[in-house]
Amino acid sequence: MMKKCKLTVLKTTFQEDLAKEYGIPHLGKCPLMEEGEVFYADYAKPEGFCDEAWKAIYQYVFALAHGADDWYFDDWIDTKKHKGVAICSCNDGLRPVIIKVERVDK
């Protein structure tokens, strides 16, 4: 049975050195996502969730919602302490947003 995943915005970051060279003037942290925001999803993008961030993390949401656990090859997430969790980021290289994806029983 498919479960839902809780998507928590852990951090909004800003790569100042890269933005200075490649970004537009006055670029700052992502204006679309805020630290602490929570969304729920299974196979569809939740309302209000950034389209680009969804494209970057949907495969983790899909896998976790369908029961994946030991797909990290023991080189990423400590699945003994954090089963059913993935820490992902959007694909914005100048101001990446870090998102915790966790399977829940909701």
C-alpha cells in the first residue's frame, strides 16, 4: 500500500561566491520556499511546492511512498537511525533548498 511522504524544508541556502560571478544583481535565497515549511505528497506535486524542486526530488518521494528502505547502498543516509528518509535538494545551484523527505503513516 502506498504511503504519503512528509516534505520538510530544512534549509534555504545561498552560494554567494557563485551568485556573485553568475547570478543577476541582488539575487538572494529562494523566494519560493521557507525553512520549516511542510508539505505532504505521494505521486503528485503538492499544491504550493516549487516545480523545479519537485522535479529534483520526486523520484525519492515515489520510492519512499512505495516502501523503499535499503536503496542507499550504505553510503548516504544512516538507515539504521533514519529508515524511510532521504535528504535532497532542489536543482538551483546558486540558491539550493534542502528538503527532508520522510515516509509517514498519514
